[in-house]
Amino acid sequence: MSIAVAAPVAAGAAPLRRDIGPWALTLPLGAAYLAFFVAPLLMLLAVSFYADERMTTLGLRQWERFLGDPFHWKVVADTLLLGAKTVAATVLLGLPLALVWRTAPPFWQRMLLFIVVLPLLTSVVVRTFAWIVILGREGVVNALVLGLGLASEPLRLLQTELGLVIALTQIEMPLLMLPLLAVISRIDPNVIDASASLGASPWRTLFTVILPLSLPGISAGCLLVFASSTTAFISQSVIGGGRLVYLPALVWQQAMVVSDWPFAATAAVMLMVSVMAVIAVIALVGRVAAGRIGG
Amino acid sequence: MPRLSLGRRAALLSLGGLAAASIATPARARGSVTAAIYPGAWDEAFRTHVVPALKRAHNVDLAMEPLFAVDQVNKVQAARGAPPFDVFVLDPGPRITAIERGLCEPFDARQIPNRAQVPERMIDQWGIGVSVQVVGIAYNPRKLPVPKGWADLFREPFVSRLGITGFQTTFGTVSLIEIAKVFGGSETNVEPAFVELKKVLPRIAAVGAPAAMPGLFQQGQCDVMYTNTQNVATLKERGVDIAFAIPETGAPAFLTTMHLVKGTREAANAYRYIDTVVSAGVQEALSKPPFNFIPVNQAVPLGADMPMRSLDEMANFVSHDWSKINPLRSDWIQRFNREMAR
């Protein structure tokens, strides 16, 4: 992934088992990951290959059921599209804010950072219900729209994809902003000054200098926003309502309401695979861009 | 000096012992019990009345896990012998499923001293009735006229303010069955309900998860929905404009029962909990506004604003044969979610 952590290597100190030392330190976490992440994941995969709900015979029936039904493909497409729309909205709103942040005095930088991180400090349930109050038929937005005479009927925002994207944009914004600000703060101001002194307009500097240099941050942020919004089960079901079906809701419904574990496992694996495929593309774009800048 | 220090140690020890004893014996709770509870009105009502009553009567702490009946059964089954809670609260359909799947401990009614005040037909070898639920139409009387029956929900002015939910709850299932019946269907044929819903779907105000419905009604997102009398009472208490209408074809009524979960380690406290729930004191408190639970304890009179005057009137309400509905239900649940999807 593009978020690389530079590991400080102690050059002088060379204990006997230098090669093993750092690896041994990761053993507890590694073991925990094996036991509580990798093993359950393999079990999930195995469960998806049971042919019947009671899990007695093996077979590909669940996969045929999932892949052979256009409804499920539509759910996959809607889920990925929701992620794409949220990513687009967060980038469109977040990027200008990041540019303002770059040139702001230190006090305002701290204030902006605090405001950006604020959504992370409230619980997801509270955030989601706050959006119901804001987007509802008798909510804040509609009171304003009707009060200003902009519409004669209340706008339908709750239980629509537009409303869901609006809410997710606010909820996921910190995940874009934190990596983006980290990268953008490291851009050497001299490069920008050089661009200006060589006669580039501010727009040209933005598109040929600042944006390419911040691409690693943008791609890291997009990756987090995409993964988080496609799997945001609570926001999707509460703000989206019953008419918008996304993969997390399908998994939950099959596992907990219908009690069909093999099919739920199939849907869960599909969610993971499709989201990971898109994330791989985003990461690749970020890496290619970073590579081009690096030389 | 050694003697003094010994004395001091002894004094400390005995003081500590006294303190420990005073903490250990009378004040310590006898333990705890975890009970599943329906989200919403039941959760609030039990928090208000049952938690303190159980603490007072038996010194037992009550923890509650809000889950609808179908979710409870699936969660216990998923836990495979390590039950996440000790007591079920179930409607007739999931009750049959739980018993069939072997998820209930046999119920020993002799452990419930208050059973004498509960009608005998509400007690069996698997559990005991704790309340009667009545399902009908809830509407906002300031925005809508009184709906006469299920068919009204599909006409203006109701349909564009209608909020619906699927088959995953008992109130949703019986309402959709009653809707199907009005349009020519039956207990086992809900096709007409799907056909009618499909026709009006673009105009419907909200399609929500069952737990989301009270919130959607409170926020004015929908102004008419099907639900049970307890949810109506709870919303009314919060100042929401809401009234309950009994459909002209009759309101479904069913018994809600409690059961011990297979493999519970807190059987004794579970019985104490259930006994507290059916006790006259708690049943009376629950039957008062804002909760308006229909009591099963015969020492408690049914209030004036209850949908029935006595438990014998249950025969006049609509009842359903869940042994026929259960095998069809999971297909209905999936079909609803698929056909209502945009």
C-alpha cells in the first residue's frame, strides 16, 4: 500500500540476531491476526462452499445462486457505486480545504484540523441519527428550503442515495483529510515558488505541481473512504432505508434474519473481493503517480 | 513490641475481615441474568419497571439485549451452546422455531410462584405468557383522517404518507398477511400484498427496518404505519401525534411468551426474572401509560384505553396459525427485501 512507514534502522548497533529481533516483536500481533483474522476468514470462505443451509453437503450452489442472479450483481454494483460517489464528493470538498489548510497560519491550521477530525470523535450511531434529524421530511434542511420558498413540497432526502452520500461524505471526510494533510504539509514551498517564478499561473501550479505531489495522500485517503463507505452498515441501513440494498445489509439479512449462513458467507466474500479489487486499483494509481514523481 | 505489632496485625485483619464480610454477605447481589428484549417500547418499559423490581425482590441484576424475536432465535443458534442471553421473549412464530430447533430449556412452572394468577392456558412445558400484543394501524390524527382498514393504506391520502416494513417481525408479518387477505390472499398466500405494494411503491413515504419505524414516524418521514399498541403508547408519551386504529377486518392479537435459553447457567435467576415480570406489581406498572402493556396477571385490571376489556376477548381478535406460516416466512422476508429494493 502507499502508506509506507519508514522504519528507523539502527545502523551502528548490530546485535547478533539483528535480523530476527524486530520480527520476534511482531509475533504477538502476528499470532493474534492468524487466530482471529486469517482463520475466521478461511472459515468464512469454507462456509460459502456448503450447498445447503444446514451445512451438510459441499457444493457450489451458493456461488451459482449469487452469481447467476442479476439482483445480486445490481447490489454489488450499487455498493461499489456508492463508494465511488462518496469518494468523489469527499475529494471535491476536501481538496480545496486541504489547499487552504496548507497556506493557513499555524493557529488556523490547528483549528481546521480539529474541525476535520471532529466527526471521528462522535459515535457512529449519534452521527447517523443526527443526519436523520437534518435530512428528514420535517428536518433542518427541509425547514430551510420551505422557509426560503425554494420548494413547495418537502424535498425527499432521507431514504435516498443522495441523502446517504451527503451523510457519508461528512462521516468519512476525516479518513480522506488526515493522510492528505500529512502529504500536503510535506510539499516543499520552494517548488511552488519556483513554479510561480518560472511564469506558471496559479492554476497551472496547482495542476502540474501541487496535485501530482499530493496524489499519494489523495489515493491513500480515497482508499480509506472507499473501504469505509462501502461497508458502512449502520449509515446505509438507517439513512438509506429499506429500498436501498447494499452488500453489508444483504450479508446481515442472510446471516441474522434468514439464517442462511452459506449464502451470507458467499455475499461477504463477494463484498470483500469486490471492494479489494477497487482498492487495489486506487493503490496502483497512487503508486504509479508516486513513482513518476520520485523519478 | 512483637506482641503489639501482632495485636495491630490482628486488629487490622479482623477489621479487614469485618469489612469484607459486610461487603460480601448482605449487600452483594445474588447474581445477574441477561434477557433478550424487543427494541423500543419493551426495552424502555423493562428498564423502567422490571430492573428495579427484580433488584428489590431478589437482589438480581438484569442486563438486557435488544433483539427482535427472529434475531434472538438466530443469535442463540449461531452461538452454538454458549448462549448470549438467558431468557427469550418470543412471539408465537419464533417460539415454535426455537422449540423445534431445541433452543429452549424445558420450563418448570413450579419455579414461578406467581403462576397461579396467570391463566393456565398461557403456561406450558416450554414457557409462560407475559403479555398480549395487539397489532393495527398507527396514524397521525393531525395530518390524516382515521383509516378504516388495511385497504385504506393503499389509497390517498394515506398511501403517500405510508411507512412499511417487511416480514422479519411478527407485527410486520401479521399486518402483511391481513393486507393480503383484504386483497384476496390468505394466511399462506401473501401474493396479493406484494402485487398491491408493487403498484404503490413509488408513492410510499418510507420503507424501513422494523426498529427504525418509530423514529421515522416521530420525524414525520411517514404518518401512517402498522405496529403494535405498545409502540403507539410509547410514542404518544413522547409527545408524538399518534393514534391507534383497529382495522375493520379486526386486529391481530397474539401472546408473547418467555423461555429459558438452552444451556443457560442462570436458570434460578431466570425463573426469578420471569416470576417478577408476571407479578401483579410489575404487570400493573407495565399496563399503565406510557407503556399500556396488556397484562396476563388476572389480579391486574385491563385499563380503559386497552384494546380489550378482558383476556377472554382475545378470541374476538384475529389469530394466525404459525405452524403454517413459519415454513414460508424466510422466503417472504427475502422476497420483500428484493421486491421493495429500488
